[in-house]
Amino acid sequence: MPTAQLKTIGVREFRERLTKYMREDTPLAITRHGLTIGYYIPVQRPVSEADLQAIEDATRRLHALLAARGIDPEDLIDDYTALREARRKARGDAARP
């Protein structure tokens, strides 16, 4: 397997295109004002186009099912967030000082 070449990009570009870089397998040197401030080294292989398409198809089907039942996706997210917070508190936030 060939080794990916290190690419140098500015911190602003890295921040603006982080999602793109997370899908790639190219290691990056992050610079600010021409000085290297850090490195991004992916540890996973990028997701295949077939997998991305399957995820997009599943997302479309989920939204169609929610719409058919009159469920707002934002309400679903709010409910999940509230449940997660309640579980976190039940696990022991009260034990923390």
C-alpha cells in the first residue's frame, strides 16, 4: 500500500474544509502565517462512495418515514438530547463536586 504524501494547508482552509479532509486519507501539515502549528493524520480509511450513497439513501428514507408520520426531525433531536442529558445526570453527575 503506497504511503500518502503530506500536504500543507493553512489553518483557515483546514477549519473550513474539515469534513472534506476527514473523508480523505492524506496527512496534513497545518500552518498559520507560514509556520507549522500541527498535523492531521487520518487513522481510518475514507468511506467508500458506495457506503456514502447507502448512507444518503437511508437518510432520505428516514426523512420520508418521519414526514409520513408527521414527526419533525428537530423534535426527534431535541428528545434524544434531553434523554441523553437525563441519563448522564442519572449516571453520576450528582456525585461530582
